[in-house]
Amino acid sequence: MSASDPRTEKSELRARIRASVRQMTATERAAASLQACALLARQEIWGKAKTILFYAPLGEELDVWPLLVESLAAGKTVALPRFEAATGAYSVCQVARLPRDLQTGRFGVREPAESCPAIALNRLDLILVPGVAFDLDGRRLGRGKGYYDQLLATLHGPTCGVAFDQQLVSRIPVEPHDVTLQCILTPSRWHQVVARARF
């Protein structure tokens, strides 16, 4: 067996990063989330973005929900992923009124209700992407099911990985289906990924 099997490396890294994030208190997570949201709001790409794909954060993920609420108030078009049981994949749907436009999805995540319209995938000006870990080359470590990578492969627009500083690592092991992101946001930094040859 190979000395560096990406799947084994990913599994070990997931366990290590999740343990690190679990050590943060709820107060620390909330403060770090607000710091990251404020940093993102100062970026030029945020100011120009009219249609934004958010994610509904789970308890251990950086909370971008305040920016979603602010975006709706500012008249931006807001979208969230919705898992489609018929296809086994995510679609992108608009949410306009909270909480009316939300439902609890298959994985216990807030999703657009069935009545919410789909958004053309070429309309997105900014795509905020959750993950377990990221590196500065734009590589992302997801939860291991591959659903988000499938979604990202279909989207057009700038992609931004969002994470706590504890989730930023020196290198993410990669597999052929993994998608590289263009920006990384943490509470302490905004990082534009430099384009380079495929790893």
C-alpha cells in the first residue's frame, strides 16, 4: 500500500481538525465568526457581488448567517444549496424571506424550501464554501461524501473557502475529483489563491 494514501491522510486530518475546533468555546466561535464576517464585508469582491451563494452553518462551522441576513436587507440575491433526493446532488435555490423560505434538509441543515426557485449557475458573483480544512493553495477538505465537490464542479463564479484559523493547514491531500478554490477567509486573514500548475 502507498505510504501516502490520500483517503487515509484525509481521514486522519479530519479527526485532528475537528478535535481542534471542538476545543473552541461557543463564545470563541461566535467572536471569530463576527471577525471573519467583518473582514469579508471589507473586500472589494463582497461589495460588487449582487448574487451570493451562502451555506447554512452547522454548529462547528464558521457562522456567516449574519451576512446572509444583511445581504437580503441590502437587496442582494441570496442563494443556498438544496439537496435533491431525486438526483442525489445539490441544486442552488434563491431564498428571499426568512424563515418562510427555509426547511430542514436531509442532513439536518437549513435549506431552501421546495417553493424556492432555482438560480442559474452562471449568475453567482461569489460562492462561500464550508469545509473541514483548507490550505493556502485553495485545496479543501470536505466531510468525505463528495456532494459539495460535485456542486462546486458545476458552478461559475469566484469560490471562497470559509473557516476558523484552526482549520487552515499547510497541505490538504488531494484526489482527482477535488475542486480548488480561489480565495480563503478566516477570522484573521483574506487570502487570494495564486494560480499555479495542477498538483
